[in-house]
Amino acid sequence: MCFIIRKVTLKDSFMDIYERLAPLQNVPISTHELKGVFGDLSAPQAKINRLEQEGYLISLKRGLYLVASKISGKMPDLSLVANHIYSPSYVSLHYALRYYGLIPEYVHSVTSITTNHSREFSNSIGNFWYYQVSPAYFPIGIHTVETEGTNSLMATPEKALCDLIQFTKHMPSRSMISMLQFLEEDIRFDIDILHDFNINILEACESCAHNRQAITNLIKLCKQ
């Protein structure tokens, strides 16, 4: 009896990994879903662990992974990752304002809003901060942004600024002048964009925010 032994090469192994993982692109995927990708193997969890060790999968948190760029061909979409790490959530505050080009400073952490408890997550691709708001305030002024074919939830510029106001300690809220100083000096906000702000979003935020007076002053500035 003649047995044919097929030699498994590194190239063969890589191609198998590529064919399984490349279709997932740069969308975060759960352990359960990954086990389905490797469902034909006797020990899919062991395979997942090995792929993480070899740098083909990136662990975002326990039970959530991202396919590495060398397989997906795409850089991680940090906004999309933030949406998946802790939900429900949307990207906002400094990160969103920087995304829109409304503040000049580089932002080191991805900042988001959630209805869950405030949390922080760190992994190999970044730091992710989440700030808790009320269920009534949460859904105001959210839309989707597209990055290389993927969509993520992000605050509109109006909502992102309102969110920042809510979570700024010692926020000046007594007058329009103090609000203007905060925008111009503290965060170096692009003041010219205020004339294009959607007042309806600001007023909706004002109705259920915990720092209503500050947003009231912001609205007055926008109407000037």
C-alpha cells in the first residue's frame, strides 16, 4: 500500500488563513463568529489563539477580535472599533471634533458616549474612553460616517461639542463671554463654523442635558 504524504508549506498555511480571514476585512468579529469561520477544525479556539500569537488577529477585548492589516489590506477604523468594543455607543467629544477639523490638537484616545457605565479599554491599537449619559440625551445628533467602505456611528459636530461641554470640569456657564473664551482659548475651536450649526440639535441637547445653561449660551452665540 502506498501512502502519499502532502507537505504543508508556509505558503499553503498563509493562503488558507488569508482565504478565511480576508473576507472579514476590518470589521470587528466575535469569538463565536470566528469559531464559525474555523468550524471545520477540531479545535477552533486553539486556532484562534495561535492566529493571535502569530499576529494575524488582534485582540480588542475579551471575545472580540480584528483581522490584522496584513490580511485585510485595510487599516483599523478606530471609530468602528470603538462602536463594537462597548455598545451602545457613538464616537464624540475630542475625537469627533478633531475628525471634523474643528479643533487643532491631536487626540490620543478615541472618546465615545454610551448609556452604560463609563469605562476605559486599552489594546494594541489604542485607548478607548466611554462617558455615560442619560437614555433621553443619548440618541440626539448621531449619524453614520463612512471610512473606506465601513460605517460607524459618530456625533454630529453640534452634538460632539455639547458632549464635550457636558464632560468638561469647571465648565464656564454663566455667560456667552465665558463660553466664547472656552471655545477660543481652552479648546481652540473653529468659531466660524458656529454660524452653520443646526440649532434644532443644540436645543434638543439643551432640553435634557445636565449643564443646560452652558448650552443655552452656546445657542445664543450661534444665533448672533
